[in-house]
Amino acid sequence: MSTKHNRVALVVGASRGIGRQIAIDLARDGYRVVVAAKSVSDASKVVPFPPDPNSPQSTISTVEREIREAGGEATAISVDTRDPESVKQMVDATSIKYGRIDVIVYNSGAIFWASVQKTPFKRFQLMQRVNIEGLYATVQAVLPEFEKNGWEGRIIVVSPPIYSRFFRGKTAYAIGKTGMSVLTKGLAMDWEREGKTGMSITSIWPAAAIISAATETLGRDDHEDLRKPIIFSDAILAILRSPTTEVNGNLELDEDFLRRTGVTDFDQYSVVPGAKPRRIMPMEFPDLTVREQADEGRRIDSTKTRAKM
């Protein structure tokens, strides 16, 4: 069983912006943190330090240095989430270094917003490889580590609630991101059926836009409508402190989850003091369950049917 002082968190996509903040705040909360992404650098030569967290100068190497200089424990491991073998090597290296993995945060993502006609296939393919395929490879690689823990562990996925407006104007992107949320729902059902009550997987998404490398890529210069990334890491920490049975399979929004835990001051998260960032997500979402939810019918296991072929 892990204690507060030996918990290990692997943050995938932690070089900049939201991922960096998540890694730093997990370390501040006592986690030993593996900071994973593609970008590496010689952090000792970065001046001034720390670099702009939304710039290319911010890498897993600089984030590792930030955590260590603040008194935390961190290890930078390079990974290409498009390559399942690279993902497995990341998980194996984490296990070798720390002997266990308690938390996975999958923040790695590729983004391109345009109509289907204007989204080249290569761009579509890149988003699926980094977003849904990268997550799937990470989950499959880490499950044996959770099994060694006696089926205790948490997975946090950066993906949205599922609703139709999200598809508009960015269908190619939405295919992968909502697919990640489907994985959250489906894996949670697997664990519930198997009685793995020590496990949880939760998706989380911003209620209002958060300043990051992504917002700069999309040309967001209206800082009055942006929040600081610490709101996201605060919400993730609140999820990790919640009982697994309360968060397993949930598709959460940062603000809404924090409100349910008693947070009332959201002005602290505004990039521009006194600003009231516009909420970009609906107040309510469709219920994905159906009246026949409990009826599984004849359950098929292809791993068994393939053996008979």
C-alpha cells in the first residue's frame, strides 16, 4: 500500500502549460513525479529560469529542474506517444526508477480545429495517434503495474464530456478527444464489473479556457477570458483525494468539480485580475445511460472466440 510519501505519479504531456502545472502541483502534494513528453533540453543552461511555461523553452528537463529546486522529487523521461513501444519503455523506466506507479495523468494531445474538408488526413491521423491511440497504449502499458499494486491506482484523462456541440467546427479533433472519454467510461465499467474498487479512471476538461501553449496556438489573445492552469491541477488533486467509487467513470469539468468540494472563490484563477472568464462549456450535459443500462445481453469475449477459430 502506498503512503503519502512514496506515491508516484506519471504525467504524460508535462513539458508546458497545463501539464507542467499538474506535475509541479503533484510534486508539491508529496508525489514523486515522472515528467514525460517529447521535448528535452539542457535545463542547466536555461536563462532566465524558469522559462515561460507556454514557450518551447519549457521542456520536461526544465520542469524536472523546477520541481527539484522547489524541494520535490522528479524524473524526466522522454516519450513519443505515437509509438506504443516508446510508451511501454516510459512505463517500464518509471517502474524501474520508483518501483511502483500510483497515478497516471494523460495530458498529451495534438490539436487542429477546422472543418472536415479543411483538415488534411495526415493532420487527422496525427491527432488520433497522439490523443486516443497514445492514451490507449499508456493504459495498456500501466495496467500490469496497477495489478502489482493489488489493483490500486488512478488514471486521469484530459478529455471532455460527450455532447454534440463539441463536434462543431473541429470534428477530426473531437473524434479522438471524445474517444478518450469513451475509453474512460468503458474501462470504468470493466473495473466495476470485475470488482476492482481500488481503481478509478476520470476524465476532466476546463469549464473556461485556460492559458496554455494550445490557446496561443489557436490565437487566443483575449486574456480576460482565460484562467490560470492551477485551477486544473487543483481539480485533479481534488479528484485524487476523492473515493474511487465517487469518481470512477466520471467526465468532469474543473470548475464544477471544485464547486462540489466547497470552492467558492474562482476569481483567484483569472489570468487578468478582476476579469470573469467566459464559460465555454454547457451547464448541463446529456445523460449517456439508457433504460436498459443493466441488460448486458449475451456478453461476447473475442479473446475466447478467436481461440476457437
